[in-house]
Amino acid sequence: MYTRGVRLGSLAGPVVALALIAGAQAVGSAANAERKATAKQTTEPYAPSPGAARIASLGYREAMADLLWVRALVAFGGEVDPSARSIRGLVEAIAALDPAFEEPMEWGALAMQSFTMALTQDDYLQVLRVLDEAMARFPKNYHLPQRAGEIYAMRLKSDDPAQVRAWKAKGAALLARAIRIPGAPKSLGTWVAHLQTELGQRDTAIRDLRELLLYTTDRESRRRLVEKLAKLSNTSTEELTAEIDSERRKFNEAWDRDRPELPPSMFVLVGPPRPAYFDPATLADDPSIPLVEPTPLLPPLADDVGEVTAP
């Protein structure tokens, strides 16, 4: 059948498609409206204890760890509002099932600090416990001590000034540890120096900044570190840059010559290899070895000491 030169049958497909699209949009709009009107669920995801997770896995521990990992991701991004405690439970169960599974440990510490959660002091302490376990398992992951250091330095609160100072010192030490791990942003050293200065450790801050500048290659990070060091040492940035560049060239020569297999941050700590032997004669002239005075001899015992006289 034709109408004005158009076959009506050829219009059937497009008309049906348009009708399906309109229907899908209507259904989607109704579903979105119902979702907004419905309150979010409050039931948290089930997190088995580490021991129960091992038993429930029936020997398939890695598969069970993957299942719990998916459950944690779905719970965190879905309609359920998980608490830091439930996320921690899932992360601990995963760690018990597969200790080499690194990603859930780092993710869990970050998820437990999500802006969607109103964290308490106890929640932050739970995060730190997860991070402590993760740092022991994965010492090469700089994100872990960095996040722990940030919590100690910024998040934990107390009315006791001594406790606050102890937490801040712990945070500064963890951040300093994170910076020395390969891949960590060296510009973080400015914050570490700030914390150390607040703690009265100005000399330590200057020493650590000079060490970082020896092996920091990023130009912007070097600029920020030099500016912080110049401010602490009351030195001009131009003079300091020339001095650091000279020290850096010497450091690179020694590193390439003595221990190129080590990361530069490790070479700073261990230095060049020690000789396999030493000459004992050199110890006699070493002023760092204290002289030991000879012990005087005890007087001899009398001849009758210890003898028993007959009655």
C-alpha cells in the first residue's frame, strides 16, 4: 500500500523502535523515582571472621577471597551504607584467606575513610590496625605508611597535649618512611619537614631534606624541597641549589660505582660495601676505641686458707 509515494509497511520498524525507546525511558524514570523515594538499606554486608572464612572456603581460599572482595566493592558502591567496621571485617577476612592479595588492604584503608562515613576516633584506630597489618605484609607499598602517617598527624584528637605530640611524631616518622620507598612523591618531604619543625626537630628536618634532594629527579619537587630547606637553614635558594647540585653529582658517582643495584634511598642508609677484612694493627691507632686499663692482680691466698684443723 502506498500513500504519497511512501510504502506504509516500511515505517513499521522505525515506529516500533521509537515505541520501545519511549517505553524504556518511561520505565527507567519510574524506577529512578521509586529509588529516590525509598530509604537506603541499613543492613550491612556479612563479614565472616578470619577463622570462619578459612573454614567456609573448603580449601578454595583464593576463590573465597575474590568473592569477599567483590562483595566489599558492591557494598561500598551500592544502596547499602556500610560502616567502617563492616569494611574492616571483610578486609581482615580477605587477608586471612589470601595474605598476598594486596589491593583489598590498601582499598579498605581508603574506603574506611570515605566522606560518606562519619568516622569516630575508634574508626580511625581500626583503620590504623588494618594499615599496620598491611605494612607488615607489603613493605614496598608507600601508600600504606603515607595513609597511616596522615591519620596520626591530622585525624586523631585528644585533650592530652602529650598524646597529640606522640601521635604527630608517629605520623612524621611514618611519612618519612613512605618518602624513602621507591615511587613515593618526594614533594611530601616539605610536609614532613613542617611536622618535624613543629616537634622541635629542626636539625632532623634539614638533614632529611638534604638527603631527599640527593636523589629527587622531579624538577617541581626539587624546587619545593629547596625552598623549604632554604627557609629552614636561612640560606638563599641560589646558593643552596649550587651546593646541593655539587653534592648530588658526588652522590651519583658513588652510587653508580659502589652499589648501583640498590635504590638510592637505600644507598643513603647503607653506604658503600665494607671491606672483607681489616688489619688488627689499625685498631691500635683508632682514637674511637677506648683504652682499657689492665685489671690488677688479686693478692695470693694464705697457705692455711681452706684447711680444716683437726679438733
